[in-house]
Amino acid sequence: MKDKKIIKIIKQKADDKNIPDVSMMIKEKINILNQTEQVKQRFNFKAIYASFAFVLTASIIVMMSLFSRTSTDLFDDNTFSDQVVLSLMSTVDLVEMDSNLSFSSSVQLLSTDSSDDYIEDQIDEVLKYTEFMETYLNNTDAYDSEIKRANYLGFNKLITYYFKDMSEGVHQIDFYYRQNINQKENSYQIEGLFIKNERTYDVVIEGILDVSDFSITYHINDMEKIISQFKKIGDQQEITLKRYQQDTVIEESMIAFNNREKVTLTFVQGKAKGIYEFTMDQLPDQAKMMRVQYQIGASDDGVIEIRINQDELRQYILDIIPNGRPPFVEEKDRPTPPGHEHRPNHPRNN
């Protein structure tokens, strides 16, 4: 029987017996019962299953994301890998030619004697960076590298880099490492052993995930260390190198680059002075030459042309052309190119 008919009969009977009309109250009760029934019908297992499936799927996605970030090798990113090896090279280059640095010699780095404001007195400091310059300017593509599993002194990975130098020899650098990712703080720390020119360097790399900036710390001894900071600002990349005596900065320099065509070296603090802009030129005989435009305060400026002595590959020939002074030529020992030895016939050269 329909609701309307029930209400009509009740109303008629109530009129006959003078009973108060409660039909509207009954109607309201019927509506409430109908609504309750509809809610019960809608509350079914399909809705529960759909909700459960959604929560489960979301949980799996989050867990996979967390696992992926903690298990991914940061060096799989070629950009990060190249930036790290350049920063490592520049860090250890500061001590490689000067490994027996003492406290007294460190103090000398604070000298500001203006009599040294000529290129003749700066050239040895500049040459510390030529290995970096050769590597960066002469290898225009992503660096050739390979990653392997390792079990050496507690390190579980090894990445090996191969570079060409100005004489087209191929050289090798090895870096053993283990990485630790702190998901809670969204950061990472990489402990590594950098092997270059048959010397080893214990380093620590620290940074924030998904941020290009990072720092490298190398302890020379108990009192001295070098901290390099890599930063990327737009297309500009910078490596700032600071050498510390305990907590005091005794030497600071900066390397800036934004393509494979030019690198600017600036001495900020210490004995060395000046700004040096490096480019790589191809000579008519197919040999290569680094050209350096330099400015040392208001005292000296000019050009340095750096060529490899073809009769002795471990030597540079420097044509130094100061403005306002006669040019002159110097021969200097060439910092050993990246890696352990010259291998001009290495198969990767072909």
C-alpha cells in the first residue's frame, strides 16, 4: 500500500473519531525511514574496497619513491658526476704540487707584498690550475666514465673517468665511494677515496637532494683542510676553494665557467693575485694551445700562451706577453695530466 493511501485512511478515521491528526508526524517518520534505508543501500562493500584499494596504491607509490631515492646511485646522473670530478680535481690540485705544506709556508700565503704583482711572480700559482683547465676545455662532451661494484677499504662502488689532454693522450682517474642518503633531512653524504696521479685523497661530499650545490672537504693534516663549494647560478657554474689553517681562511680562489669555451680563475685571498681567463685554441699544425688573458690589479696585464713541448710532453712552453713590457718565454714542468700515465695510443683515443 502506498504511503499516500495509508496517510489518507488514518486521516479519515481520525476525523470520524475526533482523534488528533498525526498524519504529518507519521509522514515525517516514513521519510526518515526511507532516507535511512537509502543510506544503508549506499553503504556497501564496493565503496569499502575502492577506498582500501586507493590507500594501498598510494602507500605503495610512496614506498617505491622512498626506496628509489635511497637506492639510486647519484653518480648515474652524468651532470652530477661531471661536476663532482671537476670539483675533486680542483680541490686536490691545490696540494698536489705543494704536498709538504707547513705552518710557516701557510702563513706566507697571507702576504700582500705589492712587489709580487707581476706575472713572473704569479705563474707557478696559476699553473696549479692548468690540469683542471686542460680537462675542462679539451673534453667538450660528457665525460667518459663507468661505474662498477667494489669492495675496497669499505667502499662499495668505483667510478672510473677517462679524459683527453691537450696532447690527445687519454688519462684515467678512479674514485671509490659509498653514499649515504638521509631521507628525513633530504640530504646526502658521500665518503670517497680519490686516486689521481698515483696519490690518494680521502674526501667527503655533502649536499641536498635535488639541489645542484654541494661541498667537498679534504683534510691535508690535523690543522689544515680545503673546502670546495660547487654552485650553479643560472647557466653559470662556480667552484669556490678555501684553504683553512685551523678555522682561518689563508687562501681562497674561484673558478667560474658556463660552457666548454672559457674558464675564469680569480684569486681572492692569499699570496696569488689576479684574474685569468682561459680559452683553448687549435693551432695550424693541429696542436692545441691554452690562451690566458690576465689582469693583476693595476700593476700588470697581458696574455700567456701555453703550449706543450712536443719534444718533452711533461713540459709547457709559456709565451708571456705583458702589455707595456717586452715579451719573454719560460719553460715549466707540466703538472701531471689527469690519471696515472700518458697513454696516447689508448683504445679510447680511436
